[in-house]
Amino acid sequence: MKNFSMTIDNVPVLRDINLSFEAGQLTVIYGPRGAGKSALLRSLSRLNKEIYENVEWVGELLINEKPVQVYDKKLLRQMVSYVEPSFVEAMDELTFAEFIKITLSESKASLEDFASELDRLGVLKFLKRELKTPIRQFYTMEKIMLLLFTAIVRKSIIVVLDCILDHLDDDTLSPVLKELLNIKEDRIVILSTRQKTRFLPFADQFVTMKDGRIEYRGSAKAFVLER
């Protein structure tokens, strides 16, 4: 993002954002409610225009050095996996079989081809009724793991978790963070949060936002030392 600013219904929500992400890097974006975190992250997959009628932006937003607007929407949503809390609630309407059918609908692979990934993510042991198991019987952590599985199947190069980890306790958070550190090796992983210090130890890049502006961008260590 280069000099990237956005208005929604003529109200400024992002102001002069200059920010970059790299594969192999886990970025944590901290800010209070209304800081602009979600608007910024939804911009990566052009989701804001599907939520709001009047969205305008200026500046540059590039993925792999190409303007985001040149990408076909379907390809862009494959490249960028964006996950926020309402996704977890929507999953409750599905069985595991229905979820897998949707996830693999664009892939030539079968469920068996991804059995090792599902096992590593700890999902298989929760299939009490095998493929017919309702996802509403899963804990939040397992649902998040399923959403990460979707990103793996799609071969997404950018994985965004928008404030979805804030309400997990430490024990359930641990395996999710372990998986994020695993998949970041060849992907960009971005995590937004309203908790300033909880994710600092895992951040390769730490960003703080307020009122649509970036207040700090740099290493977590430098952020702690500066304060």
C-alpha cells in the first residue's frame, strides 16, 4: 500500500497508509475498535465494495507488484483468504461433508489427498459422526482450523485473520498460532487484534493503528523498547 486512503460514504476511514507485507512474515495489526483495521484488510480482496455502496480510494494497492483492481475477483479471493468472526458463526449451518464439498469445489483433489493436513490441524478427531458431523459441534478453535484448511486447499498466498483470535483462551490459542507459524513459511500471514501485547512475541512485523492512520510500523522488539 502506497499513500493509500479510503472513504466510505464520504467519511475518511483510511488515511495515507504506507505498508508492505512479505512471504515468511507474520504481521500483527493492533488497534481499538474503529481504528480502520478491517477496512484495510478487506481492501486486499476488494471486499469493502460488497459491504458498502459508496467506497472510494486513492493511492496504490499492489499484490505481487500488480494493482489489485486488475485481478479477476474469483482469482483474488483465491489468492487472499480473509476470515473474520461472522464466518465462524455461518459455518454452524453446515455439516463437515458440506463444508468439504464447498472447499474442494474448485479443486481436482479429493478429501483423501488432504487427510494429512486435516490430521495435523487436529480436525479428524472431532468427527464424532464422521462426515455427517455438524460443524456446530466443533469448538471455535477447530472451526478456525477448518478455515485455515480452506486457505491451504486454495493455495492462498495471503491469509488474513481479522480479530478472530481475540476471544480464544491461551490453551486453545496455542495450536492455532503454531499452525500460523507453520503456514507463514511460504505465505503472508496477517493477524489483526484489539489486544496490544498478546501477540507481540509472534510478530515479525507489528503495526498499530488509530483513526485510520498508522501510528507505528516495525519490529515487535523495537516497539517494546521504544515504550
